[in-house]
Amino acid sequence: MNKYSFIALSTLVTLASAAQAQSVSGTVKKIDEAQGKITIDHGPIKNLDMEAMSMVFRAADTAMLKGLKAGDKIKFDADRVNGQIAVTKLQKAK
Ligand SMILES: [Cu+2]
């Protein structure tokens, strides 16, 4: 499987599993690529019944943390995955 079909497949899987999730705006506070964790100062997350706050999320895929740094503005989806709140989808905001 080449890189591009992997991305296309990942996107399809993400769209299917995160149909209820809504894109949330946030600012990256800290990236811990080794632990697969990201600290985000985020706005309200309706599907998790969460107010705006700064907190640590697990990344569903550590690859999504590559190229990110503190201060980056992002749009992301968060959901419960195996009992843990995880970022299921992430993109840099323009
Ligand atoms: Cu939160």
C-alpha cells in the first residue's frame, strides 16, 4: 500500500468512525510524540460534553503529531477510544 492510498483509507475510516464528532478549534500547547500525547487549549467539545479548557489528549495515531509544535492553531475531532479521550482527526487551521 503506498503512502497516498494509506492516507485515503485512514481518512475514510476516520470519517466513518467519527461521524458524531464535530471539529473543534484549539491551540497546541505541547507535543509528546514519544508518548503519543498532545496538550491542546481547546474550545467546547459538544460530543464529549466538555467546556473550553487546556488538557492532554492521546493521539489515535502518533503520525498525526508530526510537524506540529506549540503555538500551532488546529482543528480536531476528539472522541472516547477504549475509555480514553483521544484526538481522532487533526489538521492545522489556516
Ligand atoms: Cu477538555
